[in-house]
Amino acid sequence: MPNRHSDRERWEVLIMNMLLAYRAFIFIGGCLFLLYAGLTWMAYPLMALISLGLALFLFSLVLSDQVCSCVARFGAWLKTLGQI
């Protein structure tokens, strides 16, 4: 009998493949958030800190496969949360 994977594992693989496929676009988004944080630092410091945090998160997605795996696992958990 074939080994069947759970729905959560299938979603995790799908999300991980999407994150790896769109890595270049994620990097561009991180650069844009970083640029926005630099431009709005003096006028809106709270928004600049939020966009800087988002930029760092996106850069960590691009640079670390372990972060991608954790985000994919969390996304699959959220997707399958109410389906039990």
C-alpha cells in the first residue's frame, strides 16, 4: 500500500515551492520596503520601523531556507486548522 501524506504536508510542500519560485520577487519587495523605510524615517518613524521589520522578514525569507520552511509549515498549519 502506498504511503499517504497528510493534507498538511501537501500544503507545506506547495507553499514551500511557491516561496522558492518567487524568491526574486520577494527580494524586490524587501528592497522596496527598505527604500520606503529610509525615505519615511523622519516624517513617520513608526511606519518606517514597521516597513523595516517587513523588509528584514522578506530578506530572511530570501536568504534562509530554514525560515522558508518554518513559514511554509505555519501557513500549512493555518490552512488546515479548521479541517480536522
